[in-house]
Amino acid sequence: MINRLTRFCILATAATGLLSAQNQKEMTLQLQRDVTLIQEQLRTMQRAQDEKLATISERLSTTLDLVTRLTSALAVTQANLNEKMAEINKQVSGPINAVGTKVESMADQFQSLSNTIADLNSRIGKLDAKIAELQKMVQAVQAPVVVPAPSTPPAAANGGASISPVQNSGAISVPPAQKIYDDAQRDFSAGSYDLALQGFQEYVRNYSTTQMAADAQFYIGEIYSRREDFDNAIKEYERVIVEHADSSRVPNARFMKGIALMKLGKRSEAKKEFQTVVDKYPGNELAYRAKQYLKALGVTTTQAPTPVTKKATVRRR
């Protein structure tokens, strides 16, 4: 009985050992299978990660290449744009300068027209007075009374000097100074420059010592200037400056002479005339305009004249 129990115990122990060994082997195999599976999963994850990194690298390279091409294209576009802008500026600057010159020329013409209108208003007032005087004379002639002997002709409105309409003992009949000037002024305002030139030249020829001779001489220069005959215009302006040095027309003559010189391309001589206007007539409106012309010619004046509101062509009667 004891031997049976002993054998049973031994068999049981052996069986337990076999079962334990079998379990350990299965566990080991299972563990190996798990490790193999994990390793396979790791390799799969690594391959996926490598593929993703390769894709990202390829896209990044493509993006960098695209950015490089865009940068190059942008640089070319910027260069082309700069060239176009330079060309446009070159094409536009010429017409703009031409327009500026024309505007300045128009301003000068408007100034002259304004002076002409002022002169016409003054002449109209005088004509009204003369018409009233003539009406009185006509009424006196028509009256049934004895007409007295004519008295000495009144002094002409040219500085007080008595000017006879008959020259050289009646050999040549010359119209009164005021009529010649008024007719020439009317023709000038109407744009009839041929008639106006003849009238002003006749005035200067016959009444060169009167105060209005400087005005007539200046308008001769203006007519040549408007005809763009700048050489003769300069000569006529110079006559105003030299022969009528005390006249209020001298600043105008110097200023317009400077413009005529500039039109002929004589920049250095034009600068001298404009600088003379700035230096000699600092309170005159023309000094301010002369300074602007000097600036356009590249000259910086040290004097800064202030433009005045009164007209620069006020004439002494």
C-alpha cells in the first residue's frame, strides 16, 4: 500500500513537472510569436514613416523649387516694370514740360490782356468825356450866334506838351498822338497785329518824347513776341530799357526779354535778365515770376521776393 502511494506520488510529481515544462514551452513560443509580431509592426511603422518622410521631402523640394522660380520671375517682372516706368516718365516728362511752358506763356498773355483791358477802360472814360465835349461844341456851332475865333488847341494827354497835328509847316498831316495810340491799342486787343504794329510804330516815330512812347515801344516788342519773332522782340524790348530807362515799362521789358531769350535757347542771357528783375525790382510781382523762371533754369536765388497784389504794369500818366 505504501509502495502504491509512493509510486502515485512520483507519477503525480512527474506529471506535474511535464505539464509545467509544457506550459513554459508554450508560453515561450507565445512570447516569441508576440515579439515577432511587434517587430513586424515596428518594421511596418518604420516603412510607413519613411514613405511619409520621403513624400514630405519631395513636396518640400518641389515647393522650394517653385519659390525659387517665382522669386526669379518676380525679379524679372520688377525689372521690366522699372524699365516701363522709366520709359513712361521719359515720354510724359516732355509733354508735361511743354504744357508747363505753354501755361506760363498763357499766363503772360493773360497778364498782357489784363493790362490791355485796363488801358481800354481808361480810354473809354476819356472818350466819353471827349464825346460830351464834342456834343457841347456841336450845340455851340448849331446855335444862331457868332462863332468866336478858334483858340489854341488844348494840350494832348501825353505829358502836357502841346503837339500840333500838322508837321513841317503843313506839309504832312499827322493825327493826334492820343488817336494814334488808341487806334493801335484797339487793333492790338482785336488781334490785328499788322495794323497795331503800324500804329505803334507811327506813334514812336512822331511822338517819341511823350510818356506813352515807352508803352508803344513795349507793345511793338509784344507783337513780335506773339508772332514768335523773338529776335526783333528782343531788340524792341531793349529799346524800352535803353531809351525809356525811367519808364514803369522797364521791368516788363526786361522780364519779357528774358522769356524771348529763353525761347531762343540763350539760357545764360535769359538768366541775367531774370536776375536783374529780381535784384532791381524786389517788390514787383514780376520779381516773383522771374524767380520761378530762374528756378526752372537751374538757378537758386538768394533773394525771396514776395509777390504783390498790385499789377506790375501800372503806368504813370
